Amino acid sequence: MHNIVLARDPAAQQMFSVAKAKRQQQMFSVAKAKRQLQSAQSEQKSTTRFGDDRKSSNIVGKVLK
């Protein structure tokens, strides 16, 4: 019964379309936040640790020369 009323009522269709667009935007925002979080986590894992950094070894090499 609701589907029939919704199909015939332009105001109801408009409200449905707006609600659908809002849900899609929320889902997009959540997905984007998850991607950013995963990217940040993988970046943290890929950072070098003390002694592994080439810049620090270059500095040590220059000091020893």
C-alpha cells in the first residue's frame, strides 16, 4: 500500500529522493573516512624505524668522516 501511495504522490517522491541522497552521501563519507584511516595505518606501518632511515645513516657517515 505504501509503495502505491509513494508512486503517486510527488511530495512523497521528493522526500524519498532527498532521504536517499542523504543516505548515499553518508555512506560515501563513511567509506572515505575508512579509506583515509586505512591509508594512515598503512603509512604508519611503512615508516622507517631508528637506524633504518638512510638520512640518519648519512648524517652518521658525515660525522664520522
